[in-house]
Amino acid sequence: MGLKIAFQGAAQAVIKAFGDLREEITYRAWASTTYNLDTREVTGSPTEKKIKGIWEDFTTDELDNVNVLARDRLFVMAGKDFTDQFGASATPHPLDQIQRGSDERWEVVRIERDPADASYALQVRMGEEP
């Protein structure tokens, strides 16, 4: 467990070192809700927290117009920043949302994580109006 904490702290320090490139967003976690497969509806309300991270674009080689669309982006955040906000056992999930500013809502499509959960790279897709 000590090594995992060390990796999480190191990743957090690296991401914080980007200073002005980091942007604060509102992260909406839907973990405490239920999803009805038949109606495709989510019931319950999300938990919202402020988190800082870095936005990245996919390279043209990564775009396949099936799994990665031209409008997709990456949002990279420290795992420790996430667990500090949502709890020690919390992890991001597909269908969670990121609110950027007042008019951009992104939906988490896919999550890349390292074995220590030191950082999360979220593939996000622009959603409808919030």
C-alpha cells in the first residue's frame, strides 16, 4: 500500500507542476445512481466536485471514427486529486460527466488508469447542453 501511495503522490506532483495548463472542472460522478438498461435512463442524482486536470487532444493516428471521434478529448487528472474529493475507494466511471465552464458538458467514454491509480486519462465526448 505504501508504494501505491508514493506513486499517487508523485503523479499528483507532476500534474500540479503544469500549473497554468491545469484547468478546474466540475466532475459529476454517477456512482450512487442506477441505470435502467431497458429505458436507458439514470435515476438518482450525481455527486459534483471541483477537480483540476489537463486537457489534451488525440493525435490524428489515434482517431478511428469508431472508438475515438474527432470531437473527443482527453482529460488527465491525478488519481489522488480524485480520491481526495470523492473518497479513497472512488474511481471514475463511463457516463460520468465533466462540466467545463458554463456551456460545455463532456461525457466520460473510456478511462485509462495505471496499476496504482496514480492518474486517470479520461476519454471524453462533448455532450448535449447541460
